[in-house]
Amino acid sequence: MGAAVHRPARLDDATRLFEVRRRSILELAPSGMSVENAEAWATRLTRSGMQRKLRELEIWIAELDGVIAGWGAIHGDFLEGLYTAPEYAGQGVGAGLLNRLETLMRGRGFGAVRAEASSNAKSFYLRRGYRATGPQTPAGAWPITKQLLT
């Protein structure tokens, strides 16, 4: 597998990004949460909601040979989401995309990145320098942060 190419998302990517998110949650999240909770999470976003995200957030895509292998969204200093297609999980796609997003935020002068990690992704972030900043929320997310500027 070659290195992923990172590019800004376009509105016409909405359907493919929606599917990557849905499959990522349904296939990868049950390792850290119940199948029922994963299914509920996966259905919270509609296709029109994905289009709205593309208009409101800065979304970057990781592509391998023209295939969307993952995507991440930021808004200011907040990491809004990071998803990897199940067939690319554990191959560095998410880590590379996270690095790209952190670099963008650092370049914009943000001293830290904030996010909420799902139970299945919490260890991914902790291994990359994030730290928990509070207890698990009622929605099941873990507030986390990472210092970007020293």
C-alpha cells in the first residue's frame, strides 16, 4: 500500500464519506461498545446531515489509489470526527490523517486540539499524545485534548 493522499473534501464526496463513517462505526466500534450503541451512533447522521457537515466543517480525505480510505473534520481547535474505512483500519490511515489535521491547527496558531473520543477510539488518541480531560459523557464520549504548541 502506498502513502495516502490528503485532500480537502468536496460536496460531491458526501455519499462516499457518509458510507465510510457508517461502515467504520458498524464494523469497528463494537470492539469498544455494544452493537446496539454502535447502530444508534451510526444512524444519528443522515446523508443530508453529511452534506451539511461538508458546508460547515473543514473536512479532509485520505485517499489510496482514488479510494476514500478515511476522513477527518475540524472546526477551529476542535476535532469533529475521524473515521477510517474498516478495510484500512490499523494501516496508518487514521494516524496520518490525524497528523495532517493537527498540523493544520498548529499552523493556525491553536495551542491545543480538543475532541471527544468514542470508547473504541480512546486508546488510539491516548497513544498519540492526547489525554483525558474529564469523565465519560452521558452520550458515551471521552473528552480529550492534546497540546500542539510548546
